[in-house]
Amino acid sequence: MRTEVCIMGGGPGGCAAALRLSALGVPCVVVERARFPRDKVCGDALSGKVMRSLERLDAGLAAEVKRDARAMPSWGVVFVAPSGRALRVPFSRETGLGEAPGAIMPRLAFDDLLFQRAKRSPGVEVIEGVAAEGFDRSEQGWTITLKGAAEGPVEARLIIDASGANSRFSRHIARFPMDPRQHAAGVRAYYDGVTGLDANGFIELIFLKDLLPGYLWIFPLPGGRANVGLGLRSDVVSKRKVDLKATLNGLLASHPQLRERFAQATRIGDIQGMGLPLAGKRGRISGDAYMLVGDAAHLIDPFTGEGISHAMISGAHAADVAAEALRENAFSAARLGAYDARVWKRLGKELAISARLQSLADKPWLFDFVVDRANRNPALADTISSMFNDLDLRERLRRPGFYMDLLLGRGARA
């Protein structure tokens, strides 16, 4: 089978690339090892950035997601400091009016909607339920060997790798480095009967002293259900010998901030685990005739855990650069470096800010201090909101005076 672009992975990043390529008139093949609908262990939050990315790719599909009964409209996020004091950050100044900027929807449903739309798009061919096991590079492009596939190998001029945190291509072909300090382990489960869920679908990120530098999340879903989980840096998990599933059970049963809310709750299904490659130093996310997208490029926000929008944003950029490279018949690492430049221009500032915020979680007193200051200083609250709501980060964040104002409790300078 011959095509212009082979997309490895049919998650949000791969589907975003496929939808964008279809719009540009570039044929592609999507290779997905699972059969949809398939579950993805995740927090299920679709931030404002996700919804805006989806609207740019396919406005009709975005509207379909918003109307879906399995989605819970979400108007903001609540950060709970180790002290128990909370910072409530709305996605919109008019919470509850009009259409919510974000949503919470099980990945089982969201990913399937996206995948089925990609399958129906002109120029997109999907090979489902088959894993790629070999990648051979020649002057003509790539030959991708598929395990047990009747179709035989896929021959493509370019690869867009969107195959996730455990990407074989990213690890063994691109040799993208994995830093244990920039990787998190997480677990999540669904619960029924949790009390105190926000009526406006605010997601909760709870930074418990027992769990730092990680956090616990509670994301409300329709029908009184909730997605509940926790994440912790992998190096810390190893050093402390933490059993994350046992830790989640223990915190929900006994922690003063949680036990009453979960006293009558019932878990639905098993607790499941995941790996989260966090964004760190700016490594190369492209090379000769390939580009890495989403989790395969380690683009998860190190503070909030935001990953879906970053996969979709990078997938769309990869498609744009692929179309340009095909027109020019130029696939060198130097040519595809344009992809790196676009991704880091779009995401670099907020990921750097997130890295700074993540460092606060190692120091409970400092995290408490910042939450207290943010409750009195709208500048920091706006910063955090912008990471979820796709707003341009304020230029003042690059000025040392902003942080001095924060420490002194003054209003932000213009």
C-alpha cells in the first residue's frame, strides 16, 4: 500500500493530522493498533484549547461533541492547595451563560467520535487493529511493516508519529530521550455517588501534602459520576516505592478533605494506570521524513496534565508542514524543523510557565502562598486560566517585575 503520509496512531493527535491533511487534499493512511471504540486512561477533560482546536478542524464535529449527552459542560478549574484553600479559576468571565468553553467526556466516547469522523474523511484510509513493527528508511521514503496485516507493508514518503506515550517509533527510531524527572505515572477510576461536585462542571486539581509533587483530580461527569485519579512523577514513585492504586484508595477513604465526599461512593470498574511523558527541555520533535506528535513528542503540560489539546495542535501543525514538504519534495530534518518552530512558538511559553508552577508543588508552603496571592491578584489567576482557555499569555509574564509584584502582593503592572 502506497501513500503520501502514514500517521501512526488514531488518537486525537493522529486524527487531527488526518482531518487537516484531508482538508488540504493530501492522501494519508492511519495505522491504529486498537479497534475503536477503545478506552484511554485519562482525566477526560476537554479544555477550551481542545474545543477551539476541534472547531478549527471540524466545526460540525465540535458542535456534535457539545450536544452529546455523555459530555458535561465545564466552566473552569479549582486548584486546592495543601492548606486546603482553593483558587477558583473560571474559563469565562460569564460562568453559566451561553456555551461552556470546555467539557468533560469519557475518552471512550470522544476519541471514537473523532476517529469515525477521520475514517469518513476524503483521502483518509484507516488500518485498524494492526500494530506497526518495522520501519525501514530509503531515498523513496518509509516502508512500515504491519504485524499480521493482510494489506502488506505501507510505503509512505513521510511519517507522522502520534502513537502515544509508548511509541515504538519515538523510542527506537527517533530515539527521543526519556527523562524520569519529566515523566509521571497515574491511575484513574470512575465513581458514582461522589458528593460536592460542582454544578458548573469545574474540574478539581487537589494538591495534597501527602501526594506532592503530584496531585489528585476529580472531574465531574453527567449523571452524578466522576473521573477520579492521581498522578506523581515517576522518579518520585520509584524513590518512595509508591503503590498508586493503594494510595488512591487510601486517600479517598481517610483523607479529611475527601473521606466524607466518598463515604457513599461506588467505584465503577477497576483502577487503571497510565504513563504521562511531560514536556521538559525543548528536544527535536522531527527528523528526516518524520514528525512526532502529542505524547510521542512528550508534550503533556507538566503542571496541569493537559495533553489532548497539545496532541491536536501539534497534529494540525504536522499536517501543514507535511503538505508544504510534499509540494517541495523536501523531507530533510532541516526542512521539517519548521514543524518544531511552529509547535514551540504555539506552546513553548505556556509550557515553560507550567514548569515554573510545577516546581511550586515541591514546596507546600510556597504553593499555599501562591494560591493565597492569586486569590488577591488577578494576574496569576489569568495566567492559569490562559493555559486552559487558549488565551494569549500576557507579555508581563516575561518581566521580572511581574513576579516581584506577586511576592509583594501588589497588583500586576501594565
